[in-house]
Amino acid sequence: MADTRVIDEAPPAVIDSPAVQVRGLRMSYGSTEVLRGVDFDVRYGEVFCLLGPNGAGKTTTLELLEGFRRPTGGTVRVLGLNPSTQATKLRDRAGMVLQECGFPRQARVAELINIWRGYYPNPRPLGELLELVELTEVRGNQVRKLSAGQRRRLDFALALAGDPDLVFLDEPTTGFDPEARRRCWAAIENLRRLGTTIVLTTHYLDEAERLADRIAILRAGRIELAGTAHEVAAHAGLATRICFTTPSALRRGQIALPEGVDLAVRGPLSVCHTDNAAMTLRTLLDWAVDNYLGDLDGLTVTAPSLEDSYLQLTGADGDHQ
Amino acid sequence: MTRSLRLAGRQALLEQRSFWRSTEYALFTFVFPLMILLLIGAANVGSYLPGTDVKNTTVFVPSILAFGVIVAAYVNLGSKMAVLRHDGVLKRIRTTPLPSAAYLGGLLASTVATVILITACTGLIGWLAFGAGPRSAGLPALAAGLILGIVCFATLGLAISSVITSAESAGPIAFASFLPIAIISGVFDPTFSGLPGWLSRLVTAFPVRALAQLLQGAYAVRPFPAWDLANLALWTAAGAGFVAWRFRWHT
């Protein structure tokens, strides 16, 4: 499916300023410092992911953006508003999915969505909402009879009822089975196609990698790294891995190793790690041509994964923060 | 303002629908008082209050009116509020632009509707079954008693919801904090008079008998209920103070 971004259709004035701007954000509960100077921007139309281990400060950051708490220091602007003083205005335009929020026990799906639509000045049509989160078939069911995944998608529907410009999702798929996660992701991707700006938190790498345009890794109250999944991995200082089947001539020692490339011959496999994949590949392929090796058999180039960089960043002591 | 009223109205409708869908709430709120009315009422037919020509049922029917008001306003609203808080519904409401006043107003409006309905049922059945109806001169006292009763017990319901620590215990705590007082207040027994002196003075301090006596004044001639009015006003003020101090939108 084409990944059309609606950002180009947004009015230019909107693009100039970021949807979310966070500068020097600090938050303490008593003597415990949870956030120690967090900076990031979220652009209009993008999916931005705060990734980090439990206790890194993700939910606190989100609650500050949502106006549920007042920061100890720093500034927050969301859709040009100050969340702690303009909370009501913000709620007209921003939808929020909190962790573990219940529903009225006896309400039915469509009835509840309709009530929620009534809270907003420009609600999104009911049918559209049901379709967006794949709840059309259970629209008449009582909420308490929904599965966990369906309830989470109903969370989305309620957060989207007011046709928000921005949606906050706090750990949208924590504790779900693979099928429920997949449908949750589908709902988020539907949203992204509509051009809604999304800020989500997660501690699942695959979720961040799959959904986010940009990722910020939050650890111990600071942003360690931010950028696309690829940039984050590259910035983490991890090398790209290039391998190919060791040519028999090389194995027999009939030709020399290429110059300027840190190539390790491990029996049938030759491996090298590089920070500059393009340059290394060019050197390797030139070397192959010069030695009549043809195209190198079994050539693979593996970019450093988000997982590698995340584990490197948070592995040692990240979980204990 | 009109928007808030409209939203409160819609919220009240949703609450009423939910109330009738939730069989345990509806059964408890309606059937229980009516059952007590018919059972205990039947046992008192033909009896008079000692030394008077006032029928037992004439004071018993308004006592059950008070019981219904308290169940709907205090037990129901209090436990419902606690459940909404513990389920995170109140927190979710805070993520929307719905004004808090419109939301709470809707809940209260729904409570008032339930009280009016239960009062009408109890009054009608009391009149049909036992011939006990309000005096025409007692109608203002009836209206005043109902309004004061709703205000006082709804406030106390919000107050008790703030000290309930789990959704499961909400109903039992709300009910258990009221039923013993209802019993020693003589709500279920018009001739009840066997209390030791200190306990009957203590009962006078609670708002249950105050409301029952206010409503009894609509059915039988009674002296002006100055203390009962003051009692409800004081409990309302105390409850409101507690709510202002302890009310939370989330756990």
C-alpha cells in the first residue's frame, strides 16, 4: 500500500512551526528527578515514537504534553498551545489514549462513540470512526463484552471522535497477542494515512521500527538519540555488515585481500564491518572485477538494526533506571 | 452555557440508559425498597402508633420514601462514582473538552430522575396498598424533603466515593455505611423505640432519621422540623467540604 503523506497538503503556516516543541523539559516528583532536560520536536503529519525501557519517563513526558501535569522546568508547546494553561483548547484538537483507562460498564460501542462525538466542536462521522478502527461489526455490542484488542481500538475511536490534529498514544499494544497488535498497528497506519500527527510511546522495538517516522530513545530522563530508525542506528556508532561467499581463489590464497577494507575470511564466509557501506562496496566490487571474480556470490549488506543500537544504549543499566 | 446544559442532558440520558441496562443496580434500587414496603407494610396494617390515632403505615410509607431517596442518591451515586473512578472512566473524561461541571451535572440529573421515579412508585404503591397518601397541606414539605434529601445524600455519596478503595467494594461499603443507621433510625419499623438513651441521641445526629421525619411530616401532622432541616444542612455542608478536599478524577 502506498505510503502517502498528507503533509504536503497542510497549510504552509502550519508546517513552519512544529506540532510539538519540547525544550529543556524537567520533571521531579519530590526529590526524584524523572526528566532531566528533554528536547525534541514533532513535525506535523509524522508519527513520532518515544522509545525506552520501563521507568525511562515516557508516560511522564506524555502527561506533560497532555497537560495533566505541570513541568518543574522547561517549555512545552503543543499545537502552539501551552498544555498546562490551555488544556481545554488543547483537548478540542488533540486526542489522547492513556494506559489502562476504562469505559462506562453498560455502554454500547456506537452509543459511546456518539456520546464522545458530542463533546467536540467538529466530530468525525460515526461510520468513518468504526471503519478506521475495524469495529463496525461489533457496533451494537456492550463495551464490557469486547476483547482487549477491541477495547484498545475503541480507545482509538474515542480519541479520534473529535477529528483531532494530533493523537497521543501511550503504549498502545502493551500486553497484546500478535493478532491484536497487528490490528492495532493497522488502525494506527490508517490514521497516519489521514495525515494525523501521532506521538506514541512504546518499549517494543519492532513497534517503533514499523510505525514511526522518527524515534527518540528516552533513557533515565534524557533523550539519548533521535532520528529515523536508520539514523538512530547509525548514530549509535554501529557498523554496516557486508558479507559474501568466500571466492575459492581467495580461499586457496591465489589472490590478495582487498586493500583499505577490513575483511575477515571465516571459512566459506567473508565478512567486513564498515561505517561507509557505499565506499566499501565499491572497493570490494572493483577488487572482484580486477581479480576476475565476477559479482561476488551471496553478497548481502545488513544495515545496523534499531534493535542493535537500542540494546547497546539501554542494555547495561537501562532497565534499572 | 447552553452547550454545557445540552451535554449534561445527553450525559444524563446515557446514565439512565446504563442504569436500566444494569439489572443489579436497577433491581436493587427499585425492587428492594418496594419489596420492603409491601412486606413490612402488610405486617403493620390495622396497627396504630401507641397512644395515637395515626396508622403505622402512615409513617412507614414516607420512611420507605426516604429509604429510596438514600439508596438512589447515596448508595447508587456513591458506588457508581467509585466504580467510574477505579475503572478510569473519570480520567478518560478528563482527556476530552467536556467541562467537568457538565459531566457531574449529567450524573446528578440522572440521579434526580431515578429519585423522582422511585418516589412516585413508592408513593403510589403505598397509597394503593395501604391507603397512605400525603396530606394536601403536606405537599410543600414533601417537595422540600425530597430536594433536601437528594442534595444532602448525593453530596454524601460523592464524599463516600472518595474513600472507597476498589470497584468491588464500592457497593458493599456504600450500603454497609447506611443500612445499620437506617435500622436504628427506625426506617423499617414505625413503632421502633427500644434503643438505649445514648443510642437514640446518636441516631438524632445522623441524617437518615432527619429525612424520614421530614417526609413523615408530609403524611401526618408533626411539629415544625427545625432540627431535621438543620441536620440535613449541616451534613450537606460537611459532605461538600469533604468532597472539595478529597475528590479526585483518578485513583
